[in-house]
Amino acid sequence: MKVAVTGAGGMLGKSLVDHISKKKWVNLFAFDSTQLDVTDILQVQSMLSSIKPEIVIHLAAKTDVDECELHPEEAYRVNYLGTRYICYSCSAEDIALVYLSSDMIFDGSKNSPYIETDSPSPQNIYGKTKYAGEKVVELFVKRHYIIRSAWLFGGQHDHKFVRKFLNRVKDRQPLKAAVDLIGSPTYTEDLAAKIVEIIEEGYPWGTYHVVNQGLCSRYEFAQHILTCIKYESAQVEPVPSSFFKLPAPRAGMSALQNYTLTLMNKNDLRPWQDALEQYLKRFKKNI
Ligand SMILES: NC(=O)c1ccc[n+]([C@@H]2O[C@H](COP(=O)([O-])OP(=O)(O)OC[C@H]3O[C@@H](n4cnc5c(N)ncnc54)[C@H](OP(=O)(O)O)[C@@H]3O)[C@@H](O)[C@H]2O)c1
């Protein structure tokens, strides 16, 4: 099966490419941002019409939430318009599509983890652009998977919370983390494996939440990082999220539940603590 991946140079992209390359049934075409710019419709069309993959896994996106807030037009151009171009070309060539979406499409007003049938109501530009992407996928591409995940960590190219926190530990800077932001930390390796399983086993088309089991605050997440690297003597100060004065508003509660997978008896993702421990052990030398 020919599989094309956009945004293959990113955090999840690297894990997915590693994982998928081991599969004998896949003929992989992976494109990083220098090889395929999804905001260029001619590039998108010529890539898809020349390769004619059976499925596209569309990961390319602007993912820095605060940068998206500061530069909304750029965020909409890549996350919405780029996705629209991918959808348009998939639809023209009858190609199936996997679209990666986010916990940030929800507003945080729920008291328990969000399931696939909850109504999106994004509160920041990044969330709005990802939700706009979901809508064009549903509108244009009949055979699609929308996979929502959250709070990713993993790989040598991690540039999100875990990496930023480890950098502060390394530089002996004060450690503070929000107690009122609740989410679902997820290992890119586990997410990549589930994406491949969904495609390989031909799960029914539609929307799936895919996160590691369990939820926590940023503060608990940070504390567990210190436990995993055996640096418990360091102290994390619990603070409200308002302390950080960031451009993009965050939903307090954005944890996801793999509800559809649970109903299908396919929710076998491990607890986030175990995944984090394995990740930090594996990449110990880079810490
Ligand atoms: N990180 C999370 O916690 C999280 C949670 C839920 C969902 N997701 C979704 O998962 C997907 C992968 O995210 P990630 O965490 O792997 O983020 P990432 O590391 O930032 O990867 C995104 C990739 O997209 C590329 N890209 C940006 N603009 C592009 C363009 N115009 N054309 C082609 N490629 C472009 C980036 O390349 P450059 O670096 O060269 O710009 C980057 O390599 C995204 O769709 C994201 O929205 C992420």
C-alpha cells in the first residue's frame, strides 16, 4: 500500500515514519516541509497525482499555540487552507485521508474528559484552525479518519512541554507548572502505533480520540518527569496558569478519553506515566 505523510519532519512525523518503515505492506512517501509545502496547491496536486497513494497521513501544521495566536493568518493558511488543499486533491484522486487534530478544539467547560461526540468550541486560534481543518475533512473526503490527540512528547525532536521542562532543569532555572491545566499526556510512539493499527486493520471511518491512559495537571506531569529522571530533590512550584501570561488562552480541562476505541474493545494504550518513563529512559543521553 502506498502511504504519503505530510509534516514528516515533525515530532509525530519522525515517530510515525520510524514505525511505518518497519511495515512490509507499506510503500512510504514521507515529505517534510522542505519537500512539500501544503500551502502550495500545485505542489500538493502534483505530489498526489504523480504518486497516487492509497492514503495520506496529514500531519503538517503550525503547532506553536502562542505563535498561532500572534500570527493568525499564517496559522489559518497552513492548518486550514493547507488541509483544504490536501482534502481537495484527495477527493479528486479518491484517496483516503488521516487528519491529526487536537484537544484544543474543546473549550474546557466539561468536568470530565472529552469524548468524540462532545461539541467542539475552540478558544484559541490554533484550536480554531484545527477545527476548521476537521470540518473540511468531513466535507470533502468520504474515506477519512480524524484522530485527536493531546500533550505529545517523544523522539529526539521533542519541542513541547517535556523538552522545555527538561531544558529548565538542565539550566537550573526555577521550575513552575500550572495546577489548573488538565490534559492527557501522550507518547508519539504509542500514537504512531495506534494510527498504523487503525489503517492496517481497516477500522471504520470517522473520528477517534487517541491518548495514553489517564490524565494529570501540568504540575503533576512536571513532577513525574523529575521522578523518571531521578531528580526528586528539585522542587516544582505549583502555580495557576494565569502566572505565565501567554498570548493564547488555554482550556483548563482538555483531557480526552478514547471512548470510541473503548466501545470497540480496542483501547489498549498504556498509562501516560509508563510511556513517559520509557521515553525518558530511551532518550536518557539527550537529557
Ligand atoms: N504536539 C501536540 O501536542 C499535538 C497534539 C494534538 C495534535 N497534534 C497534531 O499532530 C500533528 C503533528 O504535530 P507535531 O506535534 O509533530 O508538531 P510539529 O513537530 O510542529 O510538526 C509539524 C510539522 O509540520 C510542518 N509544517 C509546518 N508548515 C508546513 C507547511 N506549510 N507545509 C508542510 N509542512 C509544514 C513543520 O515543519 P517546519 O518545522 O519545517 O515548519 C513540522 O515539521 C499536527 O497536525 C498537530 O496539530 C499535535
